[in-house]
Amino acid sequence: MKNNSESAAKSLKREEMVKFAFDTFYKNGFHATGVDTVMEGTGISKRTLYKHFGSKEGLILATIDYYRTNMREIILGYIHSDPNAKPVDKMLRIFDFLIERAEEGPFNGCFVMNAKTEYTNKGNEIEASCDAYTSGIQTLIDVALKEANLPNHNELVVQIMMLFEGAIIRSKVTRSADTMKMAKNAARMLCAYK
């Protein structure tokens, strides 16, 4: 029984470290946040941090996994919020997700895109994890558009993904959801054009 409670306590501490690191990385950036900040915020030792994650990069990978798991569920919830919606309308809900997040403020962009930007050509595992997240989003778009049976569907998936990512980046500059609304309208027009 003692081993189960010790294991649960370790798991809880690990989750606490990941959540704190996620919030801190998202707010301040990856390079600007040292492991000392995470240690101070969670009250853990450097030894414990490295025991759980091996390195700062290991901690970053854990935060990306945390984000990917949570965002996938949230985005799927948006896509399937209206079971009677047409496939294109389901796909367009990914933009509603972005719009609502930006309107809640403050919007720091996409956690994974931020990581990819900071670690391009610097961390292969981090880049691969970011690419897996992006690929997952693209798959969600792909599934919805396959259902719509639109011509040039593969090309359309890439175009909508470009709008999705571009809207995120632009909204960091404008601090407004307007670019996301424009991207949604552009995606709608692309689908109607095809």
C-alpha cells in the first residue's frame, strides 16, 4: 500500500512541475525561463527535477505533451460540439476555438509554435514533438474535409492549416481576435470555391 501512495505522490509532484513549467514557459518563453524558476515555483530540488525529466529539454517535452493532450481534447470538443453540423462547418470550428482563446486574453500564441520557434535547429526532440502536434491538428482538418468530399482536398487541408497557423502568429502582433475571424472567413471561402 505504501508503494502505491508513494507512486501517487511522485506522480502528483511530477504533474505539478509540468503544470507550473507549462504556465511559466508560456508566459515568459523557454530560453528566458531557467530550471531555477521552476524549482522555486514548485519547491522541488534540482535533483528531483532532473530525476523526473533528465534535463530542461526533457521538462519542455513533458510540457509539450501536456499541451498536446489538453488541446486535442478541447479542439475535438469544438469540432464535435454540433453533431448535426456539416463537415466544413465542423472544420471551421477550429477557428472559433482560436477566437475564443484570444478574446479571453492574454493570448500568447500557440505553446507548441512558440517552442518550435525557439528551438528550430537547436533541439531535435523538441522540434519533432512540435511537428507531431501540428500534424495532429492537420489530421483533424483532414478528417473533417474528407467527409465534405471536396475536390483537391489535400491541397485545401494545407491551405487551411496555413490560415490557422498564420492567424495565431498575426494575433500575437495585433493582440486581437480579428485576424482569426478573417482567417475563418478565408477558409470558408476556400471551401466554397473548391
